[in-house]
Amino acid sequence: MTKICCIGAGYVGGPTMAMIAKKCPQVQVTVVDINEARIAAWQTDDLPIYEPGLLDVVKEARGRNLFFSTDVDQGIKDADIVFVSVNTPTKTFGEGAGCASDLQYWELCARRIKEVSTSDKIIVEKSTLPVRTAEAMERVLHAGDNPVHFEVLSNPEFLAEGTAIEDLECPDRVLIGGHQTESGQKALQALVDIYATWIPRERILTTNVWSSELSKLTANAFLAQRVSSINAISALCESTEADVADVAHAIGTDSRIGSKFLKASIGFGGSCFKKDILNLVYLCETYGLTEPANYWRSVVTMNEYQEARFVTTMLHSMFNTIANKRIAVLGFAFKADTGDTRESPAIKVCRKLASEHASIVVSDPKAMDNAKLEMPELADDIEFQEDVYKACDGAHAVAVLTDWKQYKDLDFQRIYDSMQKPAFIFDGRNMLDHDALYKMGFEVYSIGKGRKTHLK
Ligand code: UDX
Ligand code: UDX
Ligand code: ADP
């Protein structure tokens, strides 16, 4: 029986291992983490992350061939294959601060693996890492006179939060990078065999380790670049009476461009896009590639502009003062169907609103706990209100920041009636029926579409 251990029970490690365990009953999967509360939660029906469909997958395999444990050393020792799926946040100190990946958790894992292993193992990089990290890891793993052999593979995860289960069940592709040596190819084949249990072989791409590492950063950079590109156009639309949704549709029908990832918004969030682009920027700079570094950095700059522009629009349209005005923020998660608030544009929006002394009330169906933790400095000033109608009661403005489907079905007449007049609504996701809202009496603002106003 093949034994897998995954270090890191987070948004990536948890769902990925649950799917492998579900699909491969012949493989024993143990997910380990130093965070005791997280491991305890994985053992209950109140999982530590919200992800549609995840609980069913976990329940099917948990106790059968899927286990969660805080005994990291034992997990590593027993395993044939060790996935490393720990956090690799942006460095906040020293060289590369604000740009480079902080690899301290990764290196600690590598040292632990080396320390406790008594048999040969395949080590799989699951976390997103700078190109050539595998090389550094191999040096750590093979330092000294350890007789154990470690073969490092790169197997980046492309799942998106909110759709993790579909993405894992039926991925566009799985990417595995291995060394072009006999042992490298043997290890690569072992991992291919696991995924091939449920994924058609032609969708399992194999490359060398460096191409695989770089493809992950590149995929996220391209996706984020599309959002920044359409957001740049949204600003131009607002000045020219073009409609960004029409433009996106018109260009998306060109098969060379494609229709996905062209939704103008308040900006992209999430733990990956910004971090991975900055990582790419840092890598380019490290190799002296100034122009490529600047090109990719501009994707992040554009995103920051879009977040800031949204609040500026709110301020200007509300007669240049929002001090003490009640503003209902609907949605705090960085996207729908997740409770994750990491790098959510809502954080920047709330901070900027607070700097204008607005009275903020935040509502979100799944992200309230994380939202409270994101802005400790504002925790006492912000009201958190699960009930959307109570949040909007008496508000001067409503700002929709997350594309939760249920916001489309709200009783906006009831919301309008309970608000101060003129009642403003800022749709940061272009998801509401703007004509209907305007007819009710709302002052309607959106992204990349003309405003609808009753004011002279
Ligand atoms: C372009 C648009 O494709 C077309 O829709 C528009 O009407 C006019 O402009 P064209 O300039 O004729 O058409 O050729 P295109 O095939 O788009 O190539 C433009 C340039 O980009 C060429 O120099 C081509 O070699 C280059 N290119 C294209 C690349 O370097 N890489 C690619 O992947 C694609
Ligand atoms: C992303 C990648 O999609 C995934 O492949 C990778 O493994 C991890 O990073 P994730 O961050 O979970 O996944 O969500 P994603 O759906 O990509 O959305 C990222 C952000 O972009 C969200 O804030 C979303 O609202 C925003 N977005 C996305 C837009 O503003 N417009 C779009 O058209 C698409
Ligand atoms: P991601 O979104 O990449 O999955 P998360 O932060 O959700 O990132 O998960 C990473 C997990 O890795 C966290 O639960 C953290 O406690 C765990 N972790 C970090 N370092 C170690 C380590 N040295 N040993 C075990 N687990 C670790």
C-alpha cells in the first residue's frame, strides 16, 4: 500500500489530499500540520475551511484511508511520498521584502524530512515556489552523509477556491515536473499513476522541474493580468460611455482571446495572484531582467489603482464627504463561495473608507470570522452584521464587494425603503440589475458602466 503524507492542512493541502484519498482507496493519506486547532477541525464536520462539496469528499475517505494528525515526524517517517503544502507568504523583512517568497516554513520542512527519514522518499512541492526552489531543497535534503535518497518533484496545484472540488475532480490538466534522470523519471511515473486513477492520461503533463515551477507562477500571472487588463478598460469605459460588459463579450468571442476571466471588478484578491506576481517580479529582477519585472509589476499596480478608484468614486459621488455616513459593505471574502479573506479587495476598501471616517458595517455569509481578524486596528470601529437587511438599515450607501449569488436575490425595495436618501449603491462586481435599482430610486454606480443618477 502506497503511503502519502502531506505537510500542511490548509486551503491547498486539505482538499487535494481528500480528493486523492477518495479516488485512490488503495493509497493511505495522512495530512499533518503543526496547527492543532486546524487538525482537530479536520476531524469534525465543521471543517476549518469553507469549500462547497468538500465535506462529502472528506467524509467518504476519513477514517478509511484519510487521516489527520499533528504528529508530523511520524507522518513523514511512514510515507513513501511526502507532499509539502505549507504557506509561502511574501517576505516582510530583509532582502526581497514585499516581493520575494518567504521560504522559512518550506526549509524547516525539508530539514525535518531529512532529520526523521529512514527510507527513500519522493518529495513533492505542492506550494507555489520560486523557480529552482527544488534545487535548494535537494541541497538541504542531501546535505551530510545521509544514506536515504530523496527525489524532488514539482506538482503545482491549480485549484481555485470556491470550486476546489470540481477543479480537483476534473482538472484542465495536472502538471508534474521531474528530473531527466532514471530515478527522477521513476518518481514522476509513481505520481502520474496516482493521478491517472481518475484523470485521463493526456491531461497529465510532464516536464522538467523548472518548467513546472515556472508554469505555476506564469498561470497565475496571466490570469491576474486578464483581470487587470479588463479593469484598465473599465476606467476608460466610465469616461467614454462604452460598457465594459459589452466590450468583454465582444473581445471574448475571439477564440484567440477567450471569454473567461474578463469580469471587471473592484480588483483581484486571494492569497495567490499578488504573491505570485511579486514572486515573478523578484525572480526577473534577480536575473537582471528589468523590463519583464516592470511589465509584471504593472499588473499589481493596476489592481491597486482599481481598488482605490472604487472608494474615490464613492467619495466624489456622495458629495465629497462620507464622514459619519453609514456604509454597508456586502461581502468581505475575496470571491464568492469561500470564507477566505486573504488579500481581499474589501480590506483596502474598508481601510480607505475608515480613513474618511465613514461608519462601516460589514456583512458576509461565510467570511465574518476571518473579516474580524483581517483588520484588528479597526475591529472596534466596524460593525459586523450577519443579517444583510439590518446592515443596510439606515445606511447612506451599500457597496457590493463580493459576488455572492444570494445578493442578486435580495429584496432591494425593502433595502431602499430602510436607507437614508439619496440612497447610493456601488456594485463592485457588476452583478445586480442596475435598471431595476435605478427605477426603485437608487443612485447606481458600477464598474465600467455609466452611472445612473436622479440627481441634477
Ligand atoms: C491583427 C489581428 O490579429 C487582427 O484581428 C486585426 O484585424 C489586425 O491586427 P495581423 O496584424 O494581420 O492581425 O496579424 P496577427 O496574426 O495578429 O499577428 C500580429 C503580429 O503578432 C505578427 O507579427 C505575429 O508574428 C505576432 N505574433 C502573433 C506573435 O509574435 N506571437 C503570437 O502568438 C501571435
Ligand atoms: C487562483 C487561480 O485561479 C488558481 O488556478 C490558482 O491555483 C490559485 O489562484 P483563486 O485565487 O482561488 O485561484 O480564485 P480565482 O477564481 O482565480 O479569483 C481570483 C480573484 O480574481 C478573485 O478576487 C476574483 O473575484 C477575481 N476575478 C476573477 C475578477 O475580478 N474577474 C474575473 O474575471 C475573474
Ligand atoms: P495554502 O493556501 O497554501 O494551503 P495555508 O496557510 O492555508 O496555505 O496552509 C498552510 C498550512 O501549513 C498551515 O495550516 C500551517 O500551519 C502549515 N504549516 C506551516 N509550516 C509547517 C510545518 N513546518 N510543519 C507542519 N505544518 C506547517
